[in-house]
Amino acid sequence: MEINPRRVLSTSTMVAPLAARLLAGERGAVARAIRLLDDGDPAGLALLKAIYPAAAAARVLGVTGAPGSGKSTLVDRLIGAYRARGEKVGVAAVDPSSPFTGGAILGDRIRMQRHAEDDGVFIRSLATRGHLGGLSASTLDVLTVLGAAGFPTLLLETVGVGQDEVEVNRVADTVVLVVAPGAGDSVQTLKAGVMEIAHVFVVNKMDQPGADQVAREIEQLLGFKDRGPGPAAAWTPPVVLAAAGDGRNIDQVVDAVDRHAAHLHATGEESRRRRDRARLAVHEAVRARLDADLAARLPDALDHAAARVAAGTSDPRSEADAIVMALLR
Amino acid sequence: MEINPRRVLSTSTMVAPLAARLLAGERGAVARAIRLLDDGDPAGLALLKAIYPAAAAARVLGVTGAPGSGKSTLVDRLIGAYRARGEKVGVAAVDPSSPFTGGAILGDRIRMQRHAEDDGVFIRSLATRGHLGGLSASTLDVLTVLGAAGFPTLLLETVGVGQDEVEVNRVADTVVLVVAPGAGDSVQTLKAGVMEIAHVFVVNKMDQPGADQVAREIEQLLGFKDRGPGPAAAWTPPVVLAAAGDGRNIDQVVDAVDRHAAHLHATGEESRRRRDRARLAVHEAVRARLDADLAARLPDALDHAAARVAAGTSDPRSEADAIVMALLR
């Protein structure tokens, strides 16, 4: 890959001042940084390197749940609650059905608008993900930018089905799982693995019939689960009945989240999770670098291999062996 | 990495007979092959290489939709329809809420049981996915095994939100999107990008109030969408009202799928999609090989890097640069 010295110079002269403005919490610098990352600008990567250590203090609160569970409304209420006690809040929403990412009806958009005018709130939607496993890479970058800019609490909203909810557990310090009564298969879904990743359960729409029943079912399931040995076993996820729509019991949700944060800190689980998160970030960065190297050094390799495989004269793993052999030497 | 010559010998002597039995459509060989792959046995990879070209003729039908849309019931009905015309059907279910993967209520399990006793049907659930982007790798392998064993139609059931539905579009020849009235935000979710990946829309539970309305809304949205230039633009996704529960209009769903297959073939889109699928498979295999090489050559690299990043003395991308540099030389 050719290196343009002019580009490198302009990158390095631009990054230091931008990093300084970002670390000072300047809103424009946050937007600028995210734009650089979106554009794949090399300055964005240089910036991330510079600001990364400053982001370590932020805690990430994952809020996940199926479409219709009301998790976006809960996120909205949580923003309000943290703002009410004077904390800045950053939000990254990775959910095609989220109001933050354009999937909302008009009313939601208008409701969210009040936060858009609050300098203490920065909302970033991540609706499109370009490649496989793309959640982590771009999401972690946005969280890094917001954390380095001094947002102590970062809300990460993801849809609670499929691959994403496994990733949110690796990225977040605390995971809130939002369930609503009447969603039919909500507790059924819980049984199949989503359960293990949640630290706080919120049964939303508590006024609707069946809410108490859903809460009881979750508590029963929690009773049966073996949550593994070690200090983490001491945490029993609370089940909180709430109504995000009219703001009922939001303080109880915030309290449960705070208690989990205190638990993480007291048990040393916090640093273990942070190390896991760092490992994930390094691994993602390695994969991204290797993909870039593959594209730069063997630009047609995948296409040629695909043609042979599609023609039935080869298979993906033999082709991969050849490509990796060529790449590693 | 050390190579055990005894292991290699036993692998090669075992793979050829197993491949022959698999290509002859032996059910036990299918189960054996999938077990080898699950166990990460080197024989599994050798087998995949041997059988890959034979899998090319199978067509993959993706069935996707939110939990509660009734897509598992539709899959059940589609199995019945293809069996009724004498075709063998392979099923891979990647959905934590699917009855195939253990998320079902008892009634569903019993209903599915009839296929378990049918030699012309092979159902494989992929409930747990071990790593990021894991959907494609293991799913493609299972589809390869089933295709090579002579199943002409492969149903791939995925939950229609998040990352997975983008992948199903890359893996499947035809994607059926199942929507149910009353799911509240179903059409809202469609707006946000799921729409583009579907070739056939099924509005399930047609007897429930609002089904016609949902069908109309989808047709309106389809009218507004620019589906891009080229031959693919000529395909207008049909919207089929059906009731999988009592089997109504399943023949219309099958007919729509057949028409899409004919369209793919007539326009050359079929070979383009197959090439894309091969490219994805090669890329996944390259990534898996590179991950394995990283683990074998630099076993502690990620852990050490993570410790430095978590301690705030480094950042993920600088660590990735160093790891890739060490790996590529």
C-alpha cells in the first residue's frame, strides 16, 4: 500500500487538536470524530488510538429486548433519569426497529427530540452494519468516542434476539433485558439462552394483563438456572415491574442497575469484564486489519476463488488454505 | 502446529467411505458428518472439501420473521408441501425461539415429531453459535452436508431481526419474510431495511384482524421502493396471505417460491447469487483459518494485548497492528 506523506502529515496535525477538544467534552468534536470513523478516514483510527485510555472510566449499560417490548421508551426514560441526577448520557442504538435508527413512528421521533436539544445527551444510531460481525467494531468505536468525551454512562440499545444479544453481553458492564406481557413468546425466547446474559430484568407495560405472570415466570426460571460458580454467582438478577410509557418504577430500574455496578466493583468482576471487552476489541481490530491486508495484497483472490467454487471445481476451505498461505508469507 | 501422522492417516481412510455414503444419501452419514463438524474434527473439514461440489445443485430457501410471526409453523407446512410432491427437504433452523431449536412449547414439539419419523426430512437446529459472525460458517457447512446428501430443497429458518437477516439474504436463493398482523411494529420493522431482503412476503394468520391492512401496507411500501437497476429489478415480490396454522394458502406460498426460482434461473441472477454465496464461504473460511493460525502461533497474544488495553497503557488498534505484523511474517 502506498503511503502519501502529505496525507499522513495532515492526519497527524489534525488528530492532536481534535483529540484535545474531544477529551474536553466538546460536542462538535464528538460528531466530527464519529464522522471520520464513518468515512473510514485514517485520521479516525489515529484518533481512536489517542483517546482510547480516556474512555476506560465509562460504564456501558446494555438495554436489549424484542421489538415491541418498549425498550426504546425505557432508554428514553433512563436518559431522563440520569440527566435528572446531573449525569451526561451517551446512547448507541443498534436496532433496525429503534426510534433512534429511523424505525419509529412519528410520535416516537418527536418524543426523542427533547434529548436532541440537550447538550448532556449524545445519541448515535448504528442502523447499517457493513460486514459480518460488524456490531462490535463500529459499536465499540462509538462507545470509545463517547466515553473519552466524558460521558460516564453509555446506553447501548440492541434488539434482543439473534447474534446481537450475545455481543451486547460482551460489550456491556450491565445488561438490562426488557420483556413485555402479551408478546406471546417472550418467556419462551428467554428460555433459549437470552436469559443468561441479563443482569436486570424489566417487565415493561406493567399495567397490561399478564405482567405479574411474566415476572413470576422469569423468577421461576432464574431459580432453576445454575449461574455458575465464583463471585458472579452471588448476583441474583432482580425482576423489576415498570411502565416506561408513563415513567412508573424507572427509579427502581436505575437502582437495580446501580446495585449491579456496585456488585461488579466489589467482586472484581468489573475488571474481568473490562479485560474481556478489551480482548474482543483487539480481536475485532486484528480481523479488520487482516481483511484490509487481504484486500490490499490479494485484491482479486476472493473473487477468483468464488468463481472456482461456484463452478464446482473447488471448495471454500481449499481456497482459504491457499489464500492464507499466500497472505502469511 | 504439530501434525500427528496417525491422525491424518485415520482421517483420510475414514473420509472417503463416509463421503461415498453421504453422497448416496444415507441418513446415518448425514448425522455422522454433522457430528464431526460439531466436534471440530479435522475429518469434518476433509469431508466438506470432498463433498462440496455435489452440494451445488441444492436451492436454499430462507424463511425469516420476528418471533410470534408463525414462521416455524410455516416451515412445518412447507416441509409437508414439498414432501407431498415427493421432494426431500433439509432444514437448518437458526433461531433461539424456534421449536426446532428447543424454544417451543410442548405442542409444537409434538407437531414437528411427524417429520422426525420421515426419512425424506432432515432437521438440524443451530441454536448455539460459538463466535462472532458464526451464523454463516456453521450454517453453510450444514447446508453443504444436506445438499451433498441429495436434499434438493433446503429450508433455512432465521429470526428476522438484527444481523441474521442480512446474512440469510447472502446465503439463500430465495428469502420468504413472514409477517403477522397484530405484532404491532411488524411493518415498522420492515421499513427499516428488512424489506429489501425479501423475495416473497407471507402475511400469516390471515384470519386475524388487520391481515389485509398489513398486506396493503407492504404492497404500498414495495411500490415506493427503488429495487435497483438490472434484471433483478424485474422481480416484484408477491405478498401472499396465508394461515400456516390450518394450512390455508400454503400452495400459494410454494407457487410464489417456485416462480422466484424460475425468475432467478431465467435472468442469470441465480449464478450471480451462487457466486456471492461461494465468496462468502471462502471469506468465512479464510477468517476461520486466520483465527486458528493466530491461536496456534501466538497463543497468548490476545490475552496480553487485552491486559495492556484494560490497564490503559495501550489501545486495541495499536495492539492489532503489532499482532498482524507478527502473524504475517
